[in-house]
Amino acid sequence: MSVGATIVFSLVLLLAIVGGAAVLTWFERRLLGIWQDRYGPNRLGPFGILQVLADMLKLLTKHDWVPPFSDKVVFIFAPTAIVVAMMLGFAVVPFSPELYILDINIGLLFFLGMTSLAVYSVLLGGLASNNKYALLGGLRSAAQMVSYEVFMGLSLMGVVMLTGSFSLRDIVEAQRDGWYCIPQALGLYVFIIAGIAESHRLPFDLPEAEHELTAGFHTEYGGMKFTMFMLGEYCGLILLSCMITTLFFGGWLGPVLPPIVWFCLKTFFFICFFILLRAAIPRPRYDQLMSLGWKVMLPLTLINLVATGAIALWMQGA
Amino acid sequence: MYESFISQLRTIWQVLLHSFTKAETVQYPEEQPYLAPRYRGRIVLTRDPDGDERCVACNLCAVACPPDCIALQQGVREDGRWYPEFFRINFSRCIMCGMCEEACPTNAIQLTPDFEMCEYDRQSMVYEKEHLLIDGPGKYHDYNFYRVSGLKIDGKDKGEALNEAEPVDVKSLLP
Ligand code: SF4
Ligand code: SF4
């Protein structure tokens, strides 16, 4: 694409993501409602979709309060960090053979880096709030991210080995003969779990754990700053679904329909899947989370890594 | 470990199956829930079949009321009947327990299946007698307290009530 087209596409993408995240707040509540035998917001507009607008109005007109006891600069900076990092993550996602912003040979690493940066937002938010609950939330997120980050990256190395490239476009192209969800089933499983932990959504929302920590790291946040955290979280959800689609389910590949439609359909499916996980699975205790990470997920990833490596070598030799 | 993994998958599947069950929600303002005839809601003061106030201001309801939300003052009419000079129920306190209805000896105070009493102003939740009093006899169509009680009022002397024996003249020794 030319520079002009790329800029236009970036703007469109930006709008689409923010809009998508906003609609997702409503969509998630409707889906959760359906799975819990109720309706969810269904009053405003067709199917209640205008609820998004109402929520936006409410959040925009809320008092933008900065607690006097907080570390003000960091407090204000923290919520922006997560949104910026998540948005940047979208830069490397190939939506179709032509539609992408960046195709760099370290695309996958870039994505991992950006999601890791998002952790700072939660951490700094928790620290700067100068509040016990927020601090506990920040602490938890730090520990959770450190442990899940490790095998989130490792679980993708199987894909990289099979493709021989970090570029996301190459990875999609390499899946023409078969999606990686089959040979890399273990990697997919670990990546999904680590991804949820990374975007700290239920069932791994220990940093905010309403029932024990009021709202965890964003206890002191309200109005637009709170919105930024939520926006970041939903962007993270979309980004995660995009990545799963790209890495394991053949990205834009698919018969008949145009590539971008396939990509959106697959992404949409995974978003629904994550919401289903939220509806179905209870939050683990903190030590359970940690022991699951180090005692189950990490060994699984290593087994996957070694096995994939061995098979790749064997196939090369044959 | 293995079992818990299976159980998680099972949970996800079970929740997914709920996509096909009907929602329990009652879409309230459009869809009214069924309320039994004896549902305990807004309180009314009824009249006897002849159209007179049933309440005799005995204060039993006010005493029985757990949150103490009934206030009234007794008065005596010229024909000898007792009546409440004012009768006030503070519905912002009332818990719709029905104790007042149980306590009332004249079936005057009754609860109705109506609960839609929202107000913007707290003061509007305080109902006075003119708000409470209705024109009909409520759930008991032919009960009239003064027709069965021994109290003397104009047009009904001692001993003239239903099933009431003649008053005994304690001054006389004759059998
Ligand atoms: S229903 Fe209960 S709370 Fe209400 S006025 Fe009667 S006794 Fe009091
Ligand atoms: S409503 Fe019934 S219980 Fe209450 S004062 Fe009147 S007669 Fe007595």
C-alpha cells in the first residue's frame, strides 16, 4: 500500500477498533445475559444497542477526579498506556493479503512486546492510586504477568518453527495446507489461557477481582480514565482474538468469501468464545493460578516446543 | 487435574446449552407479572356495606405494625360511632407485612395487590385518610361491625345487634 492509503487505513482501523470495543461492551452483556437465562440491556434502541451511547454519555459526563493522595502524573498516564499499547499491537495484524499496516519480519515479537507493555498500565495504575486494594491488584497483576508472559511467548514458538518466520503474513501463508490449530493444539491451548491471563479478563481477572479487592487496580479510577482501562481491556480482547485467528486458524484464508470477511468471522467467533469462558468458568484462587502456570502450563509448553522441534527436524531430514 | 479439566469443559458446554433456554426475565412494564388476589400491596381503608367507614380507630393496627408506620387519632361522631379523625400510613416505611390487616377487628384495613407506588418525593409516600379510604367493602362484602357489636349507636340500642342477648338488668333479683 502507498503511504496515503496506509494512513487512511490506520485511521479507519482505529475508528473500527474503538467502535468495536464500545459495541463489545453491549454485546458482551447481551451474550452473558443469554447464557444466564436473562436478556441483558435490551431497552434502548433496537436490541438495546443504543445502550453503548448511553454508557458513553454517562462516562463522559462523570466527574474526572484525581485523588489528592495519588501520584498524579503516573495516575493520569497509566490508563492511556494500555490503550496505546493495545492499539499499536494492531499494527502488525494482517487482516487480508492487502490490508495491513506493517509487515515486519519480527511481527510476532512486536505483538508480544506490545501486550507486555500493557501490563505497565495496570501496574502503574495500582501503584499510583496509593490505595491498599489498588496496590494488591497491581501486585497480583505483576506476578500474574511475569509468570504467564513466559509461556505465552514460548507457546507461539511452535508456530514460528513450523513457518520459519516471525512475520505474521508468512505465518498465514504457511497455513494454506492446514491450519496450525491441529499440529499446534497444545500451543493453542496454552496461548488461549495465557492470553486471557494477559488481558486479565475473567476467569483470570485477579488484579481486579471485584469480590475481594473492590475493583483492584482501578479502584480509584472513574469517568474517562476508567473508560480508558475498559477500552484497553476490550481492545486487548479483540487483539487476542485476531492473533488466535492469524496464528492458529489460518487468518484470512477460507473459501468463497473475501479474505477480510473470513478474518472478521473467525475473530468474532473467538470473541464469543472468550465471553463464553467468562460466563462459564469461575475465578481460580491466587495460588492455584500460580501453580497452574508454573506446574502445568510451562511443562506443557516445553513439551510442545521440544516435540514440534523434533518433528520439524525429522520432516526436514525425510 | 485431569478430572478438573474435564469438568471445566463440561461447564462450558452446559453454559453454551443455555443459549437455547428461555430467559426467566419478566419484561415488567409491558408484561405484568401475575399477582395473587391476596397479594399484599398498597393498603386501603374500606367501608361497610351501608357505606360508612369501617375503622373504629381502635389503634390495634398501629400497635401491631412492626415498623410503626400507622398513626391515627380517635374521634366520636354524634351518632355514637367511633372514627379516626386522621389516619396516616407512611408507605416509605411500610413493609407490606399484613399485620395490620390481621389485627383489625372490623376488617377495615386491607391490603390490595397493587405495588406501583413510586414517587419522586418522599413526602408523597405518606398517605392520609382521604387517599386510603375507598368506597367499597373490599374483600368482605357483608360484614358490618356495628351490626354485630354491642356498642350502642343511634338507631341500634343495647341488645339489638345480631345474635346479641338482651342486656341483663343487674339491679333486679328476679330470675
Ligand atoms: S402492612 Fe405491616 S408494615 Fe404495613 S402498615 Fe400494615 S402492619 Fe404496618
Ligand atoms: S383500621 Fe382496624 S385496627 Fe386500625 S384503628 Fe381502624 S379498626 Fe382499629
